[in-house]
Amino acid sequence: ILDLARGIAQEARLLDAQVIGGDLSLAKELVISITAFGECEKPTTRSGAVIGDDIYLSNLTGWSGAGLELLKLAKTSGELEEFAIAEHQAPSIDYENGIKFAAVANSLCDVSDSVIIQGGQLAERSGVAFELDGDLIGEHMDFKDLEQLAIKTNQNVWQLILGSGEDHAFLGTGKNLPFFKIGRVVAGNGIKLKKIPAIENGWEHFKSN
């Protein structure tokens, strides 16, 4: 519990935020609930994507998913492996890039479930389709490293990058943005894959069983 409290305080300090309260009660299971309050003069929502926008990520996703698979297989040695596991156990969030992204994007959200799921949510809210381009994604400097980890864990690298979650990168749309382009906004609905094999959605937080 003390380590958890220290971790929450450390993350709050990165944003100059305050942690207030701390109701404690006894139960059979550990339940932690945090509510964040803040102000925003001009919100960048999920509904602002327009046809002709490009689609961008703040950084390439898939590291957390790779870390989870490595832990399942107890393959923890090596520099890449250690980095992926660290990203799964304690994701690093680039707040500075998130603030810059929000200032210039037409639509924006964080990627907690997966690029496929969050991209689908942005597309649905905006009444458009997201076309993700394998050639563009493959150009990222992290792609080869993730491909290496995918082979080591018997995973599809595209499933790691687009179908796994807990990376907490930022996904948004706009034109000529200073982030990594992964596709474009087109007419239609949902997610369209270009030069990418079929991807499973992965974990969905609010999906009804």
C-alpha cells in the first residue's frame, strides 16, 4: 500500500497535481478508485476527426503487450525484454507530448485498450473511418525491436502494436502534425487496414459480457 501511495504521489508531481482524501474501509478484495478533477479552456474531443486528416501516434504502441507476453513466458533477460516489461509494469506517459498534441489535433484520446479500439471510438464519434497503413507504421524506429520481441513470444507484431493495450500513448488526427503518422481519415465507418493482417480487438474495458 505504501509503494502504491508513493507511486500515485510521484505521478501527481509530474503534473503539478494534488492528491486529496483517502477513505479507507475493510473488504475481502482490494478496490482502488481515483477521481480526477481539472479545468480545460478548449477541449480536444474524440469527435473532431474529418475526412482528409492524417492519423498520428505520439509514440509506437506495443511495448506493454510485449512485456506481458514476456512475463507469461518468463523470458525476462535482455535489454529489449527488460524495457518491455518495465513499460508493462509501470507505463511511462509523455505528458508534455500529450499537451502539445492536444493543442494542434482535431481529435484526440489516449490509448489504454488498443489502437484498434480507441481508433474505432474516434472514428465512430466523428462519423468517419480510420485507415491504418502498414507501410507507414513499419517505418517507425521501434518497429524492428517490437518485431524481434513478437518472434520471441510467438506473437503477431501487428497484434502487439495495434491490438494490445496499456501503452497510454496518444492517438489523434490532424494535418502536418509533428508526430508519427500511421494512416488517414477516410469516408466510411470503423477501422480499415491497409497492408496489415486482421487484428483482434483485445481487451475492452466497457464491453458487456
